Amino acid sequence: MEKLFKTVGKRIAQKRHELHLSQEQFATIAGVHRNLIGNIERAETKVSLLTLYKIAKAFNMTLVELLKGF
């Protein structure tokens, strides 16, 4: 299970970098706290389904697209 959270965190960080957004900028767009984005990207917290939904929406993706391949 831990590997899943690491992989999701890396995917979120990669996508955020592709968009040239800081954690703070992205957190504002997603409607979550900046610290939470950092914790998710480093797999220091187990991200909730609601937060994943907000992140996917901020990327203009569906939750399915964000998690595709898991």
C-alpha cells in the first residue's frame, strides 16, 4: 500500500512541475493547504479520495485519468 501512495505522490509532483506551478500555487487552485500537497507528494500522508478528486479537478483531469495504471 505504501508504494501506491509514493507513486501517486510522484505523479502529482510530476504533473505539477509540468505546469510550472509551485506547491503553494497548486494548493490554491486545488483548494487545499500547501503543506498537504507537499505531504502527499512525499507520501507522508495517506491522501483521501476527496483530496484526490480536488487535485484531479485542479489538473483538469478526471480521477480515473489521475489514477490510470494503478
